Amino acid sequence: MSLPQPSERAFVPFVSVAAMMTLIHQVGLDRMLRDLADYIEDDFRRWPLFDKTPRVASHSTDGVIELMPTSDGALYSFKYVNGHPKNMKDGLQTVTAFGLLADVATGYPMLLSEMTLLTALRTAAMSAMAARHLAPRDATTMAMIGNGAQSEFQCLAFRAICGIHTVRLYDVDPAATAKAMANLRDQGLTLIPCKTPEEAMEGAQIVTTCTADKQFATILTDNMIGSGIHINAIGGDCPGKTELHRDILLRSEIFVEFPPQTRIEGEIQQLDDDHPVTELWQVIAGTAAGRTAPAQITLFDSVGFAIEDFSALRYIRDRLEETGLYQQLDLLADPDDPRDLFGMLQRAQP
């Protein structure tokens, strides 16, 4: 007996890790970073249209597993992502992810995609897009503190989007810095390995902090931050995990994605709940000021928000037809008569 054949509606495009890597190389890393930044910026301009909620987090002693949902009324997305710093000791990724994009009108999924690589790209694109609005216009040098899996993406995004050409790298593990130096060689950047975070800060107009330890930490002390610097703080992303001394926050103009989430997970968890912050979408929409003076210290307290993943999945969906870099998964039960799911099962009996 032949099994009933699924209709086209049963299939959902799936972008694998291999397909994502091929797509990145076909599009070109610089262009993809710029494209993702533009997609995120476009969606931030539509910020009021989106459902917004802090991510749903399941914490353990080993790490965190999170779901990040949002919708603009026409499309719905969620991302599954974990953060397990201890994994590295076992040869595993600290962060893995996958995501789904769906049609709100029918509830049918439209795309399933790997998001470990895509999250790395969208995080870097988001950082550089924010810096485009907040960093000094003449910035050419960035300190990259924390040289793990995200560091190369950050450096290349700031080069492609903000024009950074010199990066000063520091990590508590010299092997991580050596890895980043090797990966970034011949990428159009002047690379300077540093032995201390203070050395990394010398001459930098932008500093990106991206460390993995799940603890209150002081990666940057107050005396390390001079006037006119833009801080891109992306390592603090859950309760009990920070990178900056509290006094730096008190001297900075602070910009965030979604305050109810950032006050729980970001650097500002160190401050009172009513400490003033500016939502980045308002700067992009022109309803709030970004950098207003050369001596101003700006801080993007970035924890990652679901709308950024929505933008990344929307971008991948828009590339599917032209690239063909996907597989069709027989994911949805789709009987001829929507009331007869059991009948479909029975007809498939061998």
C-alpha cells in the first residue's frame, strides 16, 4: 500500500548549518552584515507594531535555555537559544540556537533555520548598527575585550559598517587572542594583541566587551573609561552577569533595546529601577537623541532582543528563492479533509 503523499503545504523550508555557511560565502560576509544591520534598523523603525516581551528563560546551575518570541502582526518568530559557559571545557559551543518564522494569518511555519551562525552575525550587525547612531563619527580604533566565538564577527561588522580599521584585542586566555588574530589576518584590519584590558583601551574610541563568565564581573573599571568613548557591552545577558563597574554606568548615557528585559539581564541590573535610559528604537526613529556631544560617554547595554532575530529570519526568508539553499522538511500534517486527521493516519497503515 502506498503512503498518502503530503501536499506542498506540509513542507517547511529548512536552512541547515551547511546551507547557512554557503549562503554567507555566496552573499559575502561584509554585505550580509550590512544587510542584516539594515533589516534590523528597518524593523526598529516599526517598533510599536511588534509584540514585545522579555525572553522566557529556564536557568540552571550550568547555564540558561531561552525562548525569544515576537510578532509584527503579519509574521511571528521565535528563537531557541542556550548559554552554557561551562560547555567550552567539554569541547562544546557556549551558545547554540535555531529559529522559526511563521505566517500569523494561518499559523503555518514558513521557515526553520539554524541560528547559531545567524545569531553570531545578527549580534555583530546589531552592535555595529547601534554604534552607527551612538559612536564618535571619526572612530577608527576599537578595543575588543573577550576574544571568544563572537569576537571576529564583532570586529568585521565594525569594519564593514562603521569603518573601524584598528582592533586592540585582549582576553584572559592568550590562546583566545591568538585564535582571533589568526582568523582576522588578511581581513583588512590592523590587529594589536594586548596583555591587559588597560592596554587594549589605549587610543580606542569604541570598546566592545564580550566575556562569557556567568557572574558579576568588573571587566572595565571606572578609571579605564575616558570621555568621548562608546561602550558596546554585549557580554552581560542574564541576571547576575555583568562586565562594567557601576560607576561607569553613572557617567554614561545609556541606550537599551527593551527596558523590562535589560533591567533584569543587562548592566543596568546594577542600578535603581527608575534610572533613566533611552530606548534605541527611539533614536533610530528620530524621537530621541543619540550622541549629543564629543565628550559624552555612550553605552549600548545590549542583551539581545527577539525583534533582532525576527529581522534575521526575515532576511533569510527573502534570500531563499534566489539561492535555493534550503531543504524541504515534511513537517506539517496536512490531510485532504482538515477534520480527518485520524483518517489520514489510518490510510498510512502498512
